[in-house]
Amino acid sequence: MLLKRLFSSARSPVRAGQVSPRRAVPSHIAHPPYAANGGMSNLKPFIPILDKVQQQKLRTACALARDILAFSKPLVQPGVTTDEIDRIVHEEILRRNAYPSPLNYGGFPKSLCSSVNEIVVHGIPDRQDGDIVNIDISVFVDGFHGDTSQTFLVGENVDETGKRLVEVTNKALMGAIEECCKPRNRFAAIGAFVQELVESEGFSVNREYTGHGIGQEFHSLPFILHHQNGEPGYMLPGMAFTVEPAVCEGKPDYGRLTYSALGRRLDGRDSRWKTIGAS
């Protein structure tokens, strides 16, 4: 699991726990290419432009990811381990005839990513308790990946700063989509918006992790920075990418963090999204 330095509070830090064996996926369910060898996406030097058929397949995959995330929400309760959530979600994804995209991606051993407290992103589900937990759901169906996540408050005793951290992350996510994600707008506008809003609320943006293109590949160009930057490039109809700011309590490389992700599509006409953010 990816462990950031301790947040400045009285909480005990997250420690690596026991991780159960990787779960199987039946052969009748379509597997992405990396499922067999533990590889990663074939990163091409251009941003894919999806045609109408591909856009519909992406919508279907993202809608399924959204539904699975909603299914997982009642599971996030005190005393329920993230490993148990992984098991239940894995079984539900298979029941829907989809493949859990994280499984064996770069050798990742689990079917979802669960990040507790100071874990920034891509935590491996284990058997630890936590008071703020992000559940990151990605599915592969009909040749396309859908990707989304939400940060949950666990129990009734989350402190006010933790609640604000989650609220501000969601505010930054939704604001960036509404204000910045438009055809012919610069990708860099997303980072400028997120950083200004987050810092005005007394938090900071982690700069190590980015949004990314999504579709037939789990990760592709463009990479979306969530802080002020001078990266080139403009959004065009048919591009698809995620917006997923990681906001931290403390300095950008320290502190407790919350993570929010959203699959984003631009069609130049309707501006409709299936969104799940931090709440």
C-alpha cells in the first residue's frame, strides 16, 4: 500500500495489515490484456478521440462503475474491514459480468483500491480500521474501462476537520468539472481552479497523482494535473479523462488526504456526466 507521512493529529497511523490472496475471475468474463501477465496500459503518444459507438461503450462502463460504487456505500461501516468490502464488491462485479480493472494491473493484488486516512491513493484493502476511507471502483466491460471513487466518513466520530476535508475535495471536483471541462478549454485550467479553491479553504493539493485518459486503456493521455501548471493541450469533443483531486490536511506531501475521482466525457453538445465524488 502507498503510505504517506503521518497527519498531525492524535490518531494512530495506518499500518500495513494482512492481505488475503488475489481473487479469481471466471474465464467467461472478458479480461483486459494485463490480467494474465500483470502488465499495464499501452501508453500511446496521442489522446484518443472516441467515436459515437465508443462513447456509448464508455458510458456503459462508467455507469456500471457508478452503480458498483453505490452498492459499496452501505458496506463502509465501523468494524467492516476493507478486505471484506473488496470481497463483496469483487463478487458483485462478477455478477454483473464485468472484470475489476485494478486486479493484476501492474501486479495489483485486489479488485478495488481502498485508501484510509493518510493513504493518498491506490491503497490495498487489508484488515485495518479507519475513520475516513476512499473506495475507488473501476470495471472493464465490453472492451472499455469505467473509473470512479468516493470518500466516505466511517461512523459518527469523524472530527470536523476531516469532514471539511471531504467536503472541500468534492467541491473542488464538481467545480472543476462545471467551470473547466468544456471543448476547446485548456487542460491546465482544471489545476488552476482546483488549487485556488483548495488553498482558499486552508488545505493543499497533492501533486504526485494525476487524472488520466480512460477508455479502451485503463490509463492513457492526457494526464490531468490538479495544481497550477503550464501543461499544453486543449479539450476536444470525443476526449475522455478523469478528474481526481487528492486534497490534504497539511502540506502537499504530508497529512491526511482524501481522494475523489470522476470519469469525464466531452461530446461538445450535451455536457452530461455520470458523477460520483467525495461526500
